[in-house]
Amino acid sequence: MKIAAISPNTGHLQEIGRVLQAHGHQVTLAEGGKSRMQAIAEREQPDLMLVDGMCCDPDEVLQIAAVTARHPALAVVLLCATHTPDFLINSMRAGVREVLPSPPTAQALQEAVARVEAKLHGIAARSQGKVLAFLPCKGGSGATFLATNLGWLLAENASVLLLDLNLQFGDALSFVYDSKPVSTLADVARDIGRLDASLLAASTVKVTPRYSVLAAPEDPSQAMAIKPEHIDAILGVAASHYDFVLLDLGRGIDTLAIKALDRATRIYPVLQAQLPHIRHAARLLEVFRSLGYGQDKVELVLNRYEKSSEIGLDMVQRSFGTARIHTVPNSWREVSASINQGEPLPSTARGNAVARNLADLAAALNPRQDDAAPGLLGRLFRRA
Ligand SMILES: Nc1ncnc2c1ncn2[C@@H]1O[C@H](COP(=O)(O)OP(=O)(O)O)[C@@H](O)[C@H]1O
Ligand SMILES: [Mg+2]
């Protein structure tokens, strides 16, 4: 890989150069600070830029953001001798891939470089699957139900992996399957050094031939061992091997959730037509804006919506300005029955209004070739 390293410290530069060259990388070393990033990115066009120094000055975040905006394929890894929490979160928003302590150990450096390399090759190998993230604006919004059932429908025409990222008390698998998983996300995280597509596939439960679910840890204490970088690595492998990767997230936005949301093609915050839900949804949209997510990345899902409800769709829409809203009807009895039996709703009640709504959403997300055939003739033949 082509790597540029920038540091005010010649000792650090020499050590970084030694480690990387020993691993066969093509390395450029430059003495200086973050102000040199832009010129070096332009001149050297590296795959990876390692930038060593202090991580405190907010102006430097702007310099980083300018470089990542101009060179979206460039991976930037910071090496921080000291740092402020603000600097770290803002630099993540500015597109920094990872932050390591400075000077890094040879092992930490190699591992970070290997992660960037894996991602680079993954992207080159195959077009990426779509990553769809569902998260509840309040507990009980219906995020898990919608994600698991949409996954089942998408898997009729595509390969689908659902990751249960409710690490503490995730139960997504039980919505569509009525046995326990043999392995979980905790097992994959423990074996992260061996992670590849086959390890990932072997750790999932096959709900249908094309629908796999990677369950949350059985035991909340195992959840503690799962780190944002594990999720990042798993998502990297998943997106390059499945057509759709669905994420069932919990309520809180922590660094782990941000890692996952960064990777999402689309985020579906799920809410119901009640004021506390609307307030939480508005706050979430605010967070997404500050993370730099564009409006087209987010689509609100107004679940259990009934025309007769006190807060109507027009009022909900007014609360969110131009944000897109998808509504899903209410169907308490059949939805509850499906969850209690661990059977996807569309498999037992295809004609149910919620099942039909999700089938339309799946079709919009994965337009099939024959449906795209234009012209009257095509339509006539299909009808026949
Ligand atoms: N469209 C719907 N109609 C009726 N009930 C629903 C619908 N969607 C979800 N539910 C109910 O809401 C409850 C909570 O759903 P769940 O997916 O666990 O929420 P979350 O993951 O957002 O916490 C479920 O038990 C289910 O019965
Ligand atoms: Mg849930």
C-alpha cells in the first residue's frame, strides 16, 4: 500500500518508516504538522496517511476535513500524543478512520494498516451491499420487528445478513426463528483476527437459505468485550459479501453505534405518533446532522400509524421539515402473534397490511430486473 506519514518528530518518523517498509509498504516520510496534509495528499496520492502530533487544536480538524473532503478514498489515521475529547469526536466526523496513541507500538501500527488494507481490497473486489440501519427513537417503537421482517422479505430476492447490535439484551433472532443461536457476535469479536467471509457466515443462523442473522451475545457481560473496531471490521466483510446488511440498533448513540451508522447506506429511525417519540426523533436528526449525514441518508419510519390517531401525519411531517417519512400501519394482533411464534409476519400472513407495506419497501430497495422491463408489452406479458 502507498502510505504517507507526517510527524514533527524525526524519531517517530524513522520508526514508522522502518516498521512499514519491513511489511513491504511504499512509504513517504514528511516532517511537519497537519498543515502539510493537503499538499502531500495531492503530490503523493497515498492510500493511507498517518498524521502524528497533538490532537487538541480545533483549527487542525478543519485542515483534516478539507483533506478528507477532497480525497474521499484516502484513509487518515491520527497518532495522538495528547488529545481533547472534542478533537477526537470532531475528527471522526471529519472522516478520520482511526486514532492511535503516539508513538504507536509496532503491533498497533501494523494492525491499523492491515485494517485499512482489508477495506481497500474489499471495496475493489466487489460492489458493496446496502447497509440499512434501524434504530428506535424510544424503546418499543418497532425497530427490531421491522428490521427482522424486512430482512426476511429482502432475502426472497437477495442475500441478507442481519446484525443484532443491541449488545446487552438483543433478541432480534427470536422474532424470526424459534431456536437458540450456536454462536453470536461475541464469538466473532473474540476471533476477530481470523475474520473473513466464511467465519462470518459460519457464525450466523440461517433463517432461510439467503437470510442469515448474527445474534447478540447471550450474556450481557460478553457485550463489554465488543469494541467499535470489531463492528467496523465485521461490517467491512459483511458489506462486501451480502447484498443487504441490516443493523438492528438499540436506543443509545455511542461510539459503537456511530461506527455502525457511518457505514450505513440508509438510517431508519423508528417512531410512533406520540410526542415523546417525536421529541427523540428530532434530537436524533440533530445528531445525524452534526455527524455530517446528508438528508438522503435518513428516512424516518412512522410505525403503527393510524389515520384516526390524535397526532396526524401532517403534524408529524411539520415537526421534521423536509425529512422523508415512511408510514407503517398498525396491526397489533397479527404482529404480536408473529413475534410470539418466532415466525416472520409475511410467512404466515402475507396479506396483512404491515406485511404488504414491508414487501413494498423491500421491492423499492431491491427493484428486480423483470419489474424494470419497460413498455406495455412487458406489462401485458407479466400479467398473463
Ligand atoms: N406495525 C406494528 N403494528 C402493531 N404492533 C407493532 C408494530 N410494530 C411493532 N409492534 C409491536 O411493538 C412491540 C415492540 O417492537 P420492537 O420491535 O421490539 O421495538 P424496538 O426494537 O423499537 O424496541 C412489539 O412487541 C410489537 O408487538
Ligand atoms: Mg429492539
